[in-house]
Amino acid sequence: MPRDHAFKVLIAEDEPIILEHIAEKIEQIDPSFQVVATAMNGEDALELVKTYQPDVLFTDVKMPLMDGIELTRQVKKLFPEVHIVILSGFDNFSFAQQALKLGVFDYLLKPMTGESLQDTLDEIKIKLEQRNMIQERNIITQDLNGLGPSLSVPSTLENSKLMLYLICLGNLNRHTMDEMDVHHINRIWDMVEWTQFINEHLASAAKWWVIDDKSCNVKFLIMTWNPHEATTNRTIEIQNGITTFIQHGIPVTLCTHNEPVHFINLWETAQELRKSLNKGLIPCQSSIILTHDTEPLQRRISHLDPVTTSTIERFVEQRKFDPLIQELSRLFEAWKPQKFTQDQLERSLIQLARLLFEPQDDQPKQTTAAIESGIYHIVAAAKDIDELYQDVLRLLIHHLPTQRKLDSAEELYTMLEDYIRLNFTKAINVDHLAHKFQFNASYIIRVFKKYKGIPPLQYLISLRIQEAKRLIEHNPDMDFKDISEIIGYTDQHYFSRVFRNWTGLNPSEYWESIHKKG
């Protein structure tokens, strides 16, 4: 029987001495190739190919009963992925040429040298390992998605123990991300040089795969288990390594399990990790989550305490909005240090929103739904916990009915300012704003300038440049091209011109002015 992880070789050669020599040479040169069968004529070779389904077939051109050309034709018809190597003497070269047309991998001239055999085996091994990696990746991907492998599971997977790491950049997204957000996240993932990282820090991993999950900011890293390596140390190495590559200020959450699992338990383990990430992720904070640690979290979901609930209900009923806003501010300040998980925080914020708006008869149901959607969006996009609560507070205040009716121009300005501030990395222009808010473009410019003092696009640029300056200051190794795309500019040269017009310096000059001082 073949050894695990060995590539199966079958040899067809009618000269016993040559056959024995080839078999010995193959296993001496590279033990990952194992000769599983030999034949001295083409008919026997074809039956053995059907039985063993080898990875590689070495065959002589001239053999009794069935020659190497016909054997090649039959094998390619039945098993097109078998790598066939023709063994040919000089006087048989025309036959070798025919075989090459049939799609054989290579031909070797007899007498065969060790060097030529080495080169051929090296090339075949690369092809076979690539084939296996693709096959293994497809099988793992199907299993992670609950589809189950459509192909037979190779022994390289079936007999291996695996460690799964579910990696999340930023916070969880409960809703579909728009195209700009997806592009932004993919640009950050592209900064991670997985091969370099694995080779430098996790070289003990024999095999590894990075596979997308359902949300674009979440990926699985799956690695074969090394019994001599501490699982906790590897988890920390992975988290630190990814954080170093992205250099972006975005938190990295890693969810994993304690003990390695067999392939048969891959789907079950993946589901446990997804559930644990969903229950255990803390927004705006890097952390490591172990599956068993999230079980008690379901019993610790934060709710509004009875005193706060009664106070808010009284203010809403009496329409005392100033003290209500003060109470909301106090509540959020009390929540900040509690390190709620995202699941807990969203539940608490939705509960608060319903407490505020469901009792109000003048509040349409679609407004309440929009508020809840806004909460999910703010939490998902937040990079800083203080900003998260500030944005939620602004959202709630914006929808509170005031003691006096706001004129439509001021209400429109508030909506415009909120929208631009929360979406400044996206493709926004005046026509886009006019279409979204159903007002004339010139009216939008006039209203915004009245209350803000500058046109909306100038405000948009100010937010982008402010973020660009922050990225340059805190991420000195980040490419300006990446920065330009992150803040909403697809053209780096245009970004440089805008940056110079706004600051008086191009990005390189600004970088030098900041870091020379540092």
C-alpha cells in the first residue's frame, strides 16, 4: 500500500533490468514518489492503471501486446490527469513525438540519467502539489459552506488534524456592504502577504489555506496542526502578524478553538467559530476569542436598568427633550467602559431606540426601521468607541421631535451633514446628494453653505483630507495610493493635487514635515 502523502507511480517497461533500475532511481531521488505497480506489456499496464489510478505513468514506447503510444491514448481517455512520461531510445524518437501530441508530460531518452529523471520528477511534483492544493482548497471551501465535499477526500486531508482561525477586520456587518466598503476592505486584505507571513512566523505549518467567509471582512485561516507548537502562541502570532501588515488602526479579532480537529469535524467547528465571533466580538477592539469563552456571554446581555428606563419613558411622555438628551449622554458615558460585545451593544441600542420612538404616535414605522438600520450601520463602520456613541447619539437626536418645528432648510442641512460625515469615503457629488434627498442641486448647495459656511463638496474634501493626514501621521509605512483609495479617491495623482491645494504640501512633503519632527 502507498504511504500517506506519496504520489503513486506505475512503470511499464518490457526490459526487466531497465524496469528495476527506473523503480529504484525514482524512490531514491524523491521518496514522495512511490512505485505502486510495474508491468512488462501495455495490456497489463492498462489494467493496473485502472486498478491503482496512479499520479504518474512511466512507459516505454515499444512493448508487446500494446505499445506505449496506444497505452498513452487509452490512459488519457480514461484518466486525463495522469502525468505520462515516455521512455524512448534514439531510434524511437518519431514515436515519442506522436506521444507528445497525445499530451504526455515529458519524454526521457534511454539510457536515462539520474539528472534528467530528477528534473522530470521535480516538474511533475510541482504540478501534482498544485493540483492537490487546488483540490484540497475546493473540498475545504465546500465543507465550510455546509455543502460537503463532492470529490473523494484525499488522505492528506482525511488523516490530518486542523486548526481553524476565523479572522475579522473591524466589526461585524449585519447587512450587505455597498461596493465602496467592499473595495475598501479588499484593499486592506491585499496588504497581508500571507505567504511571507506564514514562512516567517509559522513555518511549522505543513499546509495552510486562506478562504473567504460570507462577509468580505471575515476570512478563515486553516492550518495543519503541529503537536510541538503551543496553540495560544500561534494565535497571538497570527493576530500580531496581520495587524503589522495592515498598519491601519483597524482592530483584528481572531476566533479559534483549543484542540485540533479532524476534517470530518470541519463544518461543525466552523459553525462554532462563526457563532462565537458573533457573540464575542467587542467593537473597536482587537481581541482573541476561544469558542468555550463565549457560552456565558448569552446570559450577560446588557439591558437598560429599571431606573434609567423609567426616567427615559417619563421624559418621552412629557416631551422634555433637553433633559432626555442629557440622560442619553449620561447613559452612553456609563456604557463606554463596560466593553459590551457587538451583539450586546446592538441589542441594547435597539431596545433604547424602541423605548424612545415606539410610544410616539407621530413617528411612522419606517422611521423606526431606518433608525435601527442606522444603528447597525454605525456600529459596523465604527473605528473608535467614542465616535460610535457620538454617532448613535446624533442619530437619535436627529429623529427626536423638537419642541418647535424645524424649518425644512435646517432639517435638510442636518441630514446632509450627517450623511456626508458618515459616508465621506464613498463616491459623493452634488448630483448624488440631489438625487438622494430629492432637492435641486443648487438649493442643496445654498442651504448647506448657509448653515455650514462652506459648500457640501468642500466639507467632503475637508473630511477626506483630515482622515488622510491622520493616516499619514499614524501609519508612516502606508502607501499614498492606499491612503487615496481609502478616503475615496481612485486616482492617486488627483488626490495629491487636492491634498496640496488644501494643505500647501503634497503628501510626501507632509509626511516629511510630520516624521522629521517626530
